Amino acid sequence: MKILMATMGLDIGGAETHIVELAKELRHQGHEVVVVSNGGVYVPEITAAGIRHYNAPMHRRSLGDMLRSRAILRDVILREKPDVVHAHARIPAFLCGTLQRRLRFPFVTTAHWVFDTSGALRYLTNWGQRTIAVSDDIKSYLIREYHLPAEHISVTINGIDTEKFSPEVSGERVVAEFGLDPSKPIVSYVSRMDQDRALVARQLIEIAPQLDRVVPGIQLLIAGGGNVFQELLAKAKEVNAALGRPCITMAGPRTDINEIVAAGDIFVGVSRAALEAMSAGKPVIVAGNEGYHGLFGPEKLTEAQAGNFCCRGLPLSQPQTLLEDVVSTLALSPEEKARVGAYGRQVIFDYYSVRRMANDCLAMYDQVRRRKYQVVMSGYYGFANAGDDAILEAIQQAIHEASDDIGVTVLSNDPELTRKQYGMDAIPRFRMWKVFSALRRSDALLSGGGSLLQDTTSTRSLFYYLSVIRCAQLLGKPVMLYANGIGPVRRPGNRRRVKKVVERATLVTLRDHSSARELADMGVTRSDLYVTADPVFHLSPASSERGQELCRAAGLPEGKPFVAVSVRDWPDTGRFPKELAKLCDHLHRTYGLEVLFLLMQPARDRATAQLVQQAMTEPSYLLDCVCTPRELMAVLGQARLCLAMRLHTLIFAGRMAVPSLGLVYDPKVESYLQELELPAAGYVDRFDAAEAILRADALMADYDQVLERLRQKSAQLAQAARQNEALLLDMLEHPV
């Protein structure tokens, strides 16, 4: 890849060092890296590593500087044509964000710190298509303050170059440069000397006279520059004059931090500087403006990692505590110091390698990078319906497994929900200009899966899906009808329209044989109709442990067999709830099955489920919480039997090889039952409990044989479902 990094500057600082090490490691791994910043002391280091640098005044908020920086960024992006733009810090991210929509580059940001979100500052922020946080607490902050989807944020580490920061590195040159006495203890400290970063530096200067009394000859080597450096330098000179010797050395901004660290016997600092000192094998007292850890050891690992060694949320550093810890750490025996240092270095190897940091970023780049192919997916998505959401998730999973070169944009009723749940790009399905633009930029339209081409729901719904298909065809885009369930289409005019669309489609795959028969009845004569399977047969369930946890949450007695029941609202069902209640009571009394109601689309299923429950004389349970399709599959996987009206509950049960009885409200349910050789309990508009009980008893009497047939059929359908992606990939790679 070619990666463009945008940041404020490359002077001394933890975030700056993070960026330098990341850029160098990416370059080492063979990627091309370009950096845009205000410059600084690290520019020679990155240019020596073969990284191009462009200057832009992105370190200031003034309107003039921001406009100049934006113009420079635009020119660099147009010239370099990066595969991904990675912005660090608020101003660079904001400026890149203003360019991203027009220039359409993949855009990632890293959050190194928390920001002031008051007033207009909240809007001077753009977190890109994906965000990398350097600690879990910063991820929580981004979710809380900016409402970023959790699945769009990954947590990385401050990767450390373990060769650059190593016990083998010598500090002799630095000791000689500053005239330090190597026979006397040296305490190293590194940080930016800014008002909001220099608390511990100030405290070290304050306690220097007391340290000198307890540890005669002690030397403090303090590195870093910033807006309070001159103030602290003056205080250090006062202390040195009072002591009559150079106890405190203010080194100013440095790039040889590894040698500064090596010169010390122990290190005091926070964040990246603390990790670098750990890599060098030094005992480290972790202390900064955010809080105080003290001497780092195994007992503090979890706490330190939670805040990325920044001490956020911990008690503030106090001079007396700092004094006591410096004295006690210097008093450790050489063997104890070596043991503490070796543990810290091992922590770096285990958790903080620069290679891992680079790989974390590459994984995020891969999520947003331009794919070879872009497809638009049209279906009943974004309606909080578990069945159709399962189709979406299954197609996403299958496409990703088939090829990493296909990007998907979903037409969704709730794009934000789709992005949040599945991390997929989504646009509003009824904003026709956005739909048109997405189709124009795409390589193909996928219409499906599910029963989209039918007029049972409404002719208006059918017209919508046909219009999207026709728009794609007018734009010259290939159209794949993806694992469609066709029909019923009752009106003659609608049948002619569906026939025409199917005959013009580039590729047609169907989820069952009854759909193929329906098309034949319409007069469709093409020979290349592929009967595959519903995409959900390719979807992996959540863990069985999660399924058991949800069963417990519904109050289901642990270890008891149960029947999973799924119903929905439907007009003209009359006595159906009361008749179904009799069947549920029979299953409980005769076979000892507890009755658990599942909600595939809670807003449309809950009332009907409760009507059945109220009509029952035996106890029952309702899983009334938001569940993902994978979680519902895991619950069904625990069931002995499924009794379902909704098609995708039956499909979930089939995927999990759970014998089922169908409650037929639509021909598609009956067709699916025939496909899997499963019985129907009856038709909901004329449901008869006595007949349903006879059919249930017949299934239970033949249960083992039904189960074995279902397992074989489920495996066959899972294999057939994989054909959809193979055919899609062939269509994209060999356009007609």
C-alpha cells in the first residue's frame, strides 16, 4: 500500500514517537509511506528511512493556517494518490475529513488522547471511516462523547522498537555530554514540557533538595521541550545554585531518547516514554499529569494496561510519594533492579511490539481500502427483522470468505443501525439520488436474498425492488438475483414485470425449487437458473454457551428440553392463538417440553406471542430481549423441537438441525417445509389444534429418523449456499 499520514508535527512527544515508529515499521514491511506535518526534530529520521515528508502548518487552529494546510493536503493527496489516509490528532483529522467526501480516499484516524469537547470544538473533529484508539479507555471515551460505533474502533498499543530501546544501548555519550558522574545515581525523565504534561517534571525539581539529602550525589536528567521549559529551567538553576552543584540537568528537546533512558539507573515517566524505558530494561516509576502508578511490576500490569500507562483515573502524583518511591527504587539491590527491568522488557515483548502496532493499523486499512469490486445490496434490510438481518450477515460473511476484493454497500431502512451492527457501508434505501449514485459507482447490484419479488406484502414493495433493478440495468450494471425466493406473484401485470426482470438479469440464483417452478409458470425459459440455498445456511451461530445464557435469561429451567415457538402478526387469523395454545400445552404435558417463545421482529411478534401465552394453561417463557441472528440460532440449537410461523425461524432451525413443524401463513413457508421434508402443523387462517396435535405426535414418533434426514439435508444446503459467492465472483471477474 501507499499510506499517507497526516499529523500536527514531528517534535518530541509520545504521539509523535508513535507515528515515527509506525511509519518506519510500515516502511520496513514494504509499504510506501508519506507524511504531512509541520515538521520537527524527527523529520531527518523518517526521511533517512525512505519516507517522504511534506510541510503543512497543521499545528495551529488559525483559519489562515488551516486553509493553507488543507490546500497542501489536497495537492499531496492528488499527487501521491495514497491507498489510505491516516490522520493523527484533531486538526489533521478534521482537514482530511473535509477532503475525503470529494476525493473519496479511504480514511482512518488514530485517537492518541482525549480532547476538550465543549462548544464548537466538538465539531472540529472527524474520526474517519475507522478509528484506532491507543487504549481501551480512549475507545470508551470515543463511544461516550462522539457516539462512534464500537465495531468501528480498534484498540492498538504504543509499539516500541525493542532494538532501539534495549539494555544493550549505552548512555555513555549522554553522560559525557552533560558531565554527569556515572558513579552516582542518575534518574532519567522524558516528557513534553508543556503546562498540561510537566507536573511530574516540576515535582522532581521541587523534591531535588530532599533527594540530595537522602541520596547524596543524586542526578536528575530531565529531557523534553515545551511551553513551560524556560520556567522549569530557571527553577532547576535555582535548585542547583542552592545545592552548589549541578543536580538537575535540563536536556531540552532530544531525539536520542534511547540514550537518555540508557544513561539513567531508573526512569520516571508516563505513557510511551515509560514503555520505552521498560524496553530498555530500566526500573520504571509510572507517573504523569493524569495520575500515579508508582514502581511498575506484575501486580500493576492490568491497571497500567487499562489506561495505556497514562495513569488516567488514578490518584494524582504527590511530591512526597514520588520522593519515597525514587529513594526506595534506587535502594534496590543490583539483582532486584535487574529483575524489575527484565520483567518490564518482557511485558514489551509480550504486548507492545512495534510490529503488532503496525499490523493493527494494517487491519484497519484493510477494512476501508478500495476493493477491486464494489457491489450494492438491495433487500429488506434495516427493519430490525432477525430473518432478513441474518440474510445480510450471512451474505457479508460468505462474500468476505470468498474474496477480499469485494466491497459491499447496503440499501438500508436504517443505515446507522446497519453500520453499527455489521460494520458495513449503508445508505438510505428511499433516498433515490443516493441509491442512483451508489449504483453508478458500483460494479454490480445484488438483489436479495429473501422473498423480494412477490406481491403478497404489497405491489408497492414489489415495484420498489423492480425499480432498483431497472435503474442498475439502465446504468449498464450487471444484476444478480441473489438466492431469491420468488412469489407468490398473483397479479398478471406483476407477473409480466417479474418475468421481464428475471430474463434480463445477468445471474439468477434461487433458494428453493418451488421458486424455479414459479418462474417456469411465469414463462421464464432461461436455462441458467441456479437453485442454491438460503444464505443463512452459511451463517455461523453464536456459541452454545451464549445460547444457554439467553435461555437462562428467559427464565427457562436449566437442563429441561424445550420447544421454540415463533409467531408473528397476520390478518384474518381468527382463533389461531387459542388453537396454537392447545398444541403448546399438549407438547408440554405429553413430551415434557418447556415452551419458549422467540421474537424474530419484536415489534411485530410480541403481541401475538403474548396472546398464545395467555391462552395456555401450562407455563411458558418469552425471550424478550434484543438478539442477533447468530444468538437466535444458538438458542434454537439448544431446542428439541421448533414450532414456527416465520420462515427464517424455520431456516435457523434447519441450519441447526432441529426438527420443526411449520405454521403456514404464506406459500413460501410451505415450499420450504417441502424442501426439507418437514411437516406443517396447519394453516394459520384455519388452524385446527386437534389436527396439529396429530401431526406433532407423528413427528415425535418418528423423531430420530426426521433428525437424521434433517442433518443430512442441512449439510447439503450449507454446501449449496456456498455456490452463490462462487457464481458472484465469476460474474464480476468475467463481465459480459
